[in-house]
Amino acid sequence: MDRVWDIIGRPSVELKNLLLDAGIQNRSRIMIEMPEPIMDRIVESLWKMFKRLLPLCVGVNTLGLTAASKILFSIFPEIALPVEKSQWKDLFQTVDYTDIIYLMRAEIFEWEKRSQKRLNDCDPLDSFTLPVFYDAAAIIAVQARAA
């Protein structure tokens, strides 16, 4: 854990401060309610941290993509997505974490626009972030493709 902190500690604190300073009242809605220029800075910061984590997460049988995404999600559950191994190749068809974050934001926005409902309103306890809902949908999508 010390190595993770050495690699992304400072940028993590800076990004958390940016999220707090943005003034979004509902933490679970940051993914959608964040103004686009600030979201671009957020995604760029996530991408830089992701790339720094990869060498630490690489293993004999893994490129480290899944582990790096899960570390970021553990720190930033309001804006990061924990991408499973099968999702990289089969669903998203990219290794660019920024593409996935932008796609998640666009698809959540489109779903809410078409349904006229806020996705996180499906959570009666209001305890889940939008990436948690999106992750569940992505897992189901991969399973449906495999069936």
C-alpha cells in the first residue's frame, strides 16, 4: 500500500480537493453534474494516475488494467469505474481508461435523458454512486454477450 501512496498519493489528494471544491452537493451525482471543463481535468488526472499504477499492477498473467481501475475506484467511487478483465476486451474494446470514463458519463447522461429519471433515484438508501450502477449494468452486458 505504501508503494501505491508513493505513486499516486499527491495527485489523489489534489483530485479529491478538486471534487470537494466543485460544489456538487450530491456526491453520488458528480459524474453527471460536474461541468465539462472540470470533468476533463478530472479524467485527465485519473488517466495519469492509472498509467502510474500500471507498472505496479502488472503480473505474470495480467496487464494490470483491472487492478489499476479497482484501486482508482476504491479512492474515487464517485468518478472511477472498476473494470473487470472481460470488460476491457469484450465490452469496451479499449485499454484507454479515459475512453471508458467518458463513455460511462455519456451513457448515464443519455439513459437519464431518455428515461426522464435520475439513475441514482433507483437506490432507496441513496448510498450508491453512478459508477456503481454503471458497473452493475456493464457486468450484466458482458454476461449477456457471453450467453
